[in-house]
Amino acid sequence: MLATLSAKHVSANDIESFDINKQMLTNGNNDKPAAIRGYDVSRSLKFTARQLDVLPAIESSLVDSQNTENINCQFDRTDRAAIEADLLTKAIHSARDQADKLAEPLGRHVTAAQAISRSPFDSIAGSLGLGGPFPGSEYIGRMFKKSVSADELLVPSTISMSATVNVLFKME
């Protein structure tokens, strides 16, 4: 399996293999005492695919592999930090624009930001263990089908990125 990942341009630094599992194989016969025929050994594999076009070939190989389980394939971008910074800046500007629109009918204008959070303000208490929603309980849209046949490999058609902020502004 590691040779397949390497051949498909998955860097050794992006591969993690762990949790070797060993299961005893016996000759399950009720007439005689069970005898050990051998062992079935498997392992968990985690990797980051940086080229989505090779993923179908990797998945086909993984599906055919008998001793690989708990596959966790991560999707990422090399320019993620720059994209996230740009999205965060745009989200903050959008929050400011929305606050200005809300303050205008009151004859007020928005001044300095007093607080900013990526989490809704009403969920902060829950994150600190003080009640409220359980951290991470917000709905996350599913990118893949829940159940697929072996012919339907799990390759996302898009990877969406967004940023949401909650800002508390002072009004004058």
C-alpha cells in the first residue's frame, strides 16, 4: 500500500500508519477443540492527498487491499493559510457593513469593535463548560454520501472554504 501511495505522489511525510491489529484465525469446528490456523494482521492508515486527480487510483487500491482499515484521507491546499486570512478579512468587513446597516435606522453609526469571535457569542459559555451548546455540535454539511458501493469512490467534487465571524461593535 505504501508503494501505491508513493507512486501516486503522496509524500512519505503525509503518510501515517498505526494501530496494528492481530486477529486469531481458528478452524471453528464444534466436534474438535479449536486450533489456531494463523493470524489476520491489519493496520490503520492516514494520509494527505495533495493531488486530487490521483485519488481515484489510490482509493481503488485501498478498497482492494485486504489488510488496511480505518482509512482517513485528508484534503488540503498548499495556500490554505493565505485563503483563510483573506476569507477572515472579508468576513470582518462584511460584519462591519451589516452592523452599519443595522445602526443607520437608529440614527447611530458603528465605531470600534469591542469583541470578535469565530464561534457565536451564545456558544462561548458552552466551550468553557458553563452550559450552552456542546462545542462542535454545529451542523457540518456532508460532502459525501453515507453509503456507497465499491464502484462509487469517494472523491469530493468541490472543497468549499468559508469564514464566519461574530463581532460586537460599539455604536455612537
